[in-house]
Amino acid sequence: MHIYGIKNCNTVKKALTWLDENNISYTFHDFKKEGVSLDKLEAWEAQIGWEPLVNKRGTTWRQLSPEVQSTVVDAASANALMQEKTSVIKRPVIESPAGIVLGFDAATYEAKLK
């Protein structure tokens, strides 16, 4: 299982704690240190679309100017933004045998990751 996120993100911390407490092994990929490839974004989008990946509730999105926000209209424009500002990606992104799991929700983790 692969977990993608940013180590100091509170939601990622909750997810990693839950995985550790449930003895689920994973490999962690830090967006801040390693970035994210276009191939990876496109693979996730093939499963869940581009819209759920862009965290429009987060600080990074809110700090963008309305002009920049208005340019995010499709997968190509979203991917360009997500590669430039990886902290705009909703976190964590978990690649599991059950498919992509986005964010942290204990009930969803219980159902899809155990």
C-alpha cells in the first residue's frame, strides 16, 4: 500500500496513526520532498476523476488568487497546478487493493483497508 501526502499535515498524521495502530504496512511518499508525476495524477484521475484531488477547502487553494483559481477547469489545468503546488492535493491519497482512498475517515479505512 502506498500513502501519498505531506508528513506534517494533520490529516496525514491521523491516517498514518490509524494505519500503524491497525498494523497495516505502507510506503510513504512525501509530496514536498518527492513531488508528484503527471503519470501518477492521471492514474488516480482514471479511478476518481481530477475534481476530488484538488482540495478547494485547504489553505493553499484559498491563498491562490481568484484569477488562478478560475483557470482550474479541467484535468490538464488541475494537473499543472497540483504539480506546481503539491499542497493543493487532497491528502492523503492512498493506493490500496480496494482502489484510491482519499482523505481520512476511520469508517472508510475500516471498510476498504483492513
